[in-house]
Amino acid sequence: MPTAAPPRLFGFPLHVGSGFWLFMGLIAFANSSYLGLDGAVVFAALIAGLTVVHELGHAFAARATGARAEISLAFMVGYASFTPTRKLSRWEHVGISFAGPATQIIVGGAVYLALGGPVWPLEGLTNTQFSALWAGPVIGLFNLLPILPFDGGNILEQAVGALLPKHARPVMLWFSVVLSVVGIVVLSSRPELRGFVIFMMIPLLTVGQMLFSGRAARNHASSREAFARAEALAWATGDVSGFTSEHLPSPWFRAHQQLQQGHPDVARQVLLADFADSSAVNWWPPDAASVRDLEALINLLGSPLPHGRAFSDFVLSGILLRLGRYEAAGAYAATAYQAARPAMLAVHVARAAAALGDNAMAAAWLRAAANTAPAEALQVAIAAAPEFQRMRNDPEFTQALAP
């Protein structure tokens, strides 16, 4: 059964974290001494509303290119993520980045003027006019600063990418760090501007996190590649020297070894023990195993097939798909999905249904997966699945993945 879908705004999935409301509360609290309680609540409400307007600007611009977009609101940040359905030009990326602050400036400016705010000079403003001015045009313009993670930084990154295609992101990250530090120093040196230091701290902290997470992601990707190579080498040669104390050969390879040594009962127990294991997964799927070896191991398990942690169920359903046992794969993955509802198991049910020619069922399960899976991960999984090849021009298939 499909999971409960997030609410939608103009057709875009809307994810609102508790941190977003916490941040709005902090904004109201921080400004209550200056604006009063009522004024501070209005200020926070305008920031919340115009943040949504800002992200809608991005989302509509992304949709105009055919991309699948969704909006997320979290602590100190709102963002519209999107998955293109084709390669976008640099100008299209620029347009998507610019659409957010432009929409915020226009809508916020209209609210400010509707409240009777003067065009110039900006004097004698009421608290509500001041709040609308800040929440709309000021923050929108601030977002156009040419540093990451602001939209202005994303726009500049496209220009840098035209000159340095392979180095645009690291160049922009370090440029943003330097410019943020310079901004903090300059603002701190002027007493009348010290209150704006916090606005330069936000990009500095965010970019610092991006640098750290980027390094961690590269290390993780490298580790995963080494892990996959070690599993492939084990299946090809029996050599397990590529594994570490933290990453072990898969239970499928260990069971294969036992079977080769004439111990089918031990091999079966190795597989069953993995399904009963609730600890963190420390093995790679047996992608390099031959169909014949996997068939022999599946036959050891008998019927009904065991269920356990989601990853082990995911691997087993994937093996059934690889063996061409589509009815068994679909039934097994659908049953496993009910326990924890992982999106990739829904994809396996969809693959089985597609292989059996049931396009409507495949589309329904893809919609279930799309409700919870990150859009990029889902697109990768679908692109790698041969069962969907004949469905790619089916209206139900495209509708299931539509924004």
C-alpha cells in the first residue's frame, strides 16, 4: 500500500520540519523587545510566508523546464529541490536560481506598498510596514549576494562553471568562505552595523558544513567503491583480503563458500542469521555473483522465504528479480514493504509488475516510492532497471514520476 503522501502546494510536495517553526519562534522572540509581541509575531509570519513564496518561485521555474520539484522548510533554511528530466542549460539553472528571490522581492514589495509603505524615503514606517519591507525586498536582495548557499552564489557558480567546468563548486565554496569572513570583519568594525553580523554567519556556517560534508561524501563514496570491489573480487577469485574488520563479505558469499565446501545446512544458517540480525549493515550486495550461484542459494532457503531487516529483504527481492522470478519477487517485496515501507522495495514491486506486463500496478508502486524516496535516488534506480524500458513512453509511467 502507498505511504501517506506529504501535503502539496500548487502540486509541489511540501515538507515542513519542526525546525522551521522553531526558527520562526526564535525570530519572533529576538524581535519582541523592538517590535512588541504582536509585531514580532507578524514579522515571523511574514518571513515564513515569503519564504514559501520564494521557494515557490524556484519550484515553478523548475517545473517550466520539465523538472520534478518539491519544497522543504527546515531550521534557518528553505529550499526547492528538483530533478531534471533532461540536461538543463546554464541559463535555465540561472533562471531557476533567480526566480526565488525575484518572486520574494516582487510579492514582498507589493505587500509593503499595499500596507501604505512609502517608496522613498524609507522613514516613519509602522512595525508592519518595516516587517514587510524586511521579509520581502531586503531578504530577497540579500539572497542575491554572490556567495553560497545564496541564490546569487548559485548564479555566479554557473558563470564560473563556464570558465572552470570541473572546479566551479570548490572555487565557489572557498570564495564564499573568504567573502563571508571579510564581511564579518567589516561589519564587526562598525558599531552601527554589528547587528548584521549574524546574516554573514549563516553562509559561513553553511558553507563550512558543505565543505565538511562534501569531503565526507567523497570518502564515503570511495569507501563504497572499495567495498563493492572487494565483494566482486571475492566472488571472482575467492580472495577476501580486500575486506576490513568493519566491512565483511556478504552473507550470500559466506553461504556460497559453505555450499562449495559441502555444508548446505551451514550455508542456510548463515543466510537465515543475516535476516535475524538487527545490527547495522556491514556488507555489500552480491551483485557480482553468477545467476547459477544465486539460484543454488535461493533454493536452500525453501518456502516461505524469510523476512528480516529491510536491507536484507531488499537484496533478496533484487536477487529474485535477477533470476527472473518476477511473481515471487513482487509478492516478496510487497510483503516486506508493509513492515517498514522503504521506497526501494516499492521500486522492486514496480519492476516485477512491469516485467509481468502490469503497467498500471507498476505505476501505482512507483507513485508509492516517489512519495518518500529522494527524487534523484529514485531516478537513478529507475534508470538502472531494465524492466521499465518498454514503459518509458507509457502515460501512466510518466504520470507516476511527474512533479
